[in-house]
Amino acid sequence: MIDRFAVRKSSQGFGVWDAAVNGWHSRQDLSEAEATALARSMNAGHTPREARTGSRRVSPAKPVLVLVDGRWWPGRLDWWVRETDGWYGRVTLDDTGARSWYPAATLRPANPARSS
């Protein structure tokens, strides 16, 4: 995964989410600036993987909804990658601009009534 660590909001503030283990990597009471700086420094320490056979670029990016903490968030899907436990989509959230990887089961088309 390219951006392993992402900033997420919690009920206490902000924290750093580790996409590799699907869990929090830091305290969740940080300010957004502190969490962003921490996530950037942790991502800088990880070398991104090269694109593999099990990956697909989505061009142009497609509007999707992402299920995070029981709520659907609008975003743009620009990449799919197949991991050992299934497919993950890279989505940039519209509200925050945060980019992270989400399991396919937590993604759905933003406008399912319209087919493209």
C-alpha cells in the first residue's frame, strides 16, 4: 500500500490509522496538525510498493462513497490493488482531501442509479 498511515478523526480528536493492520497507530487525542505531521513522517519511512499484476488504475477517478465508522463519506477512487486478503481501493475523501486505502467491501458507487 502506498499511504500506509492516514489521519482519521475520532471522538477525542485526531489520530493516525495504520492501514496495514487496520487499527490505530497513535493516540486519538492529537490535533489535526500533529496527526498530519506524524502520518507524513511515518509514511516517509516506508518505501511504496511497485505496481503489481493485481493492480488497476482508475482513470479518470470515479466518485464513490466510503464507509468509515458507520458513516458514508464521498470521495474519488483512483486505484485498485489486490492484496492477499482481497481488493483495496485508494480513495481521496472530498471533505478532507485525505487519501487512504479501503477494503472493497467498504466502497460503493456514489450514484448507483446511473451507470457509466
